[in-house]
Amino acid sequence: MSSISIETTNENKLTVQEYVRYVKIKEKLQEFLDSKTVKEMLCDSESSINGLSIDLVVKFSIKR
């Protein structure tokens, strides 16, 4: 697997309470992405086609 990443735009626009909730959401999502099931599925998918590379990017964007 090439990469799994989380990107955030404008997180500095959140209030303190919102930021705390955002961090918890981000942690839960990272735990899910790090799970063995997700990694195995991506690796199996990549190995099914010679030369296939999967980059998974999750983007958080705060629009205010």
C-alpha cells in the first residue's frame, strides 16, 4: 500500500469545544484506517493488479 493520510484545511477556524470534538473524530478515523481489515483489503486490492498503487487521502475542510 502506498499511503493513507488525513489532511485538514482551516482547523484554526474551530472554537475550542469544536476542536476537541474534531480531534476525537480524527482519532477514531485514524484508528479505523489503521485497522488490520482496512490495510488487508487495500493490500489485496493492490496485489490483484500488477503495478496498482492505492493512495487513500481523507480531507477535513472547515468552511466558515
